[in-house]
Amino acid sequence: MSDPAIYAAGAVCWRLIDGKIHVLLIHRTVYGDVTIPKGKVDPGESLPQTAVREIGEETGLAVALGVPLGISAYSLLNGREKIVHYWAAEITPAAIQHSTFVPNGEVAAIEWVTIKKARTYLSYTPDVEIIDAFAKLVDTGVTRTFALIALRHGKTVQPGNWDGPDCSRPLTERGVKQAAAIVPTITAWQPLRIVSSTATRCVTTVAPLAAATGIQIKRTERYSQDAFEQGLADVRSGIGKRVRSRKTAVICSHGPVLPEILHEIALATGTTHGAYISDAAALETGSFSVVHLSADNPSAGIVAIETHSPAL
């Protein structure tokens, strides 16, 4: 039996310098090579969590992830396969100002270069392919993005086992664990808003995220299952507001409402509806889909969608 694959994650960190996009490369001390910041997944970590941690450790930069850029898979010298997931990550002036990087035993130097130079500087073909994927985003003018994170509440006590109103059904023990487990993954995108259905199961699901980020939960009937089933939900105006704000937000709702949420995001951004929209809405409890939109031109449509589940 072959050894299991090694999973890793990283990001193409980018910023504007004199009006031109530059990307960050690292010069590794031990290997004497030039690569994109990345590193192996630690036990219990999600891939987005790994990407943020590794970038912080290797470059001293605190980042929020942007759109996914693809996956590199290649064989190591020992024969094991290494699978690396990448995202884009815009580096803000504040992050640059607070960088803690100093040369160390792993990284000798970091360097900001143009995309053209990055292609010639990088030591490995898979890294160049990821830079090419990022360059395609640049060419389409959707580099700067924000995300709407559609989250289904955690596992809940079944209706038959609950005597109170449906909206008051609490999370099960597994649901409570799911609510805690999603926090480090969702914070990889640094949300600025948390919006929730008024149902107890939704509010409780985002409570750990609110505690970790210091963001106050906005409770609304717009995304509640009761209002939706009574024909009183106002998903359209809520999504319109979120798209106009151009700020990364978490929207916690219910299984029956999520298809409408994803549908309205597509409509609000001029995106052609397809099976991928339905797939993104078909979430298990405690799972979420990250819908990436252009911050400069939201009507450009959905840039990418990725779905994540807690490992529970």
C-alpha cells in the first residue's frame, strides 16, 4: 500500500506597487529555491486555515483569503504525492505595515515581483501554473473580491423530539461542535458581517464565530424558515444589500431557504443559473459555501464558489 498523500495549502499574495500588480515569492533557506508561500496541513486543520497560518509563519503577513486558484499535485522524491490548494490573497497596506518577517531558518528572503518576473523566478512548474491562474483573474479585472458565505445551521434536535415552536429547536451536541469547528475556517476570509435567521439553531450556530471575531450578529426574518414557508421572507432585498455593501459577510440560514439565497446572489450579479448554483445550496448541516464576487464590479457575476464542511 502506498503512503497517503501529503496535503498543503498556500496563496498567491498580491498588492499594487506603482499601479502594477506584484506577487510575493519566498526564497527558502534550506532548499535554495523560490516558491509561492505554502505549507503542510497540521492535524485538525482545514485547508483555508492552513493557508492563512502558513503565510503568516513564512512571510509575517496576516491575510484574508480571496478566490481559490486551483490545486497542484506532484510526486515528491520519496514517491509520495503532494496536493497543494491555493487561493489569492490581497495584501493590504496595514498588513505590510504590521509584517513581522525576519530572515529565518526556513525563509531567507521575501520578494515582491511582477507576474511576468514571477514566471521566470519560480523554481517549479506547478507554481508557475498557479501564477498563470492568478494572471487570468487579473486579465478579467476581478482581482479584488469579497465573499458571501452561505452557512447552514448545525445539527438540530429533531422536530418530533421537541415540544416548543420550531424556531426554538436547539442544536444537538454534534451541532454545537460543528458551530465551534467552522470558526477557524470561516475566519480565513475575515468576514465583516454576520447575518442570521432569527431561529435559535441559526443564531447558536454563528455565536462562536461572533465571539471569535467580535462581530455582532444581525438577526433577521429575511432568512428564517418560518417566514419562507409562509411566503413572507424577503431574501431578495437582503442579498441585494449584501452585494451592494461589497463586504465579506456570513449568512446563516436553513436548508429550504439556501437555494433561494444562492439563486438571488446569482440574479443580483447577473450570473447565469446552472447546476453549480444548486450544488452550492445543497449543504449538510454545519457546512457552508463561499461565493466570491468582484469588489470592483459585482455585476461581473460569480467569480468562484467553494464549499466546506466541518470534519465532524
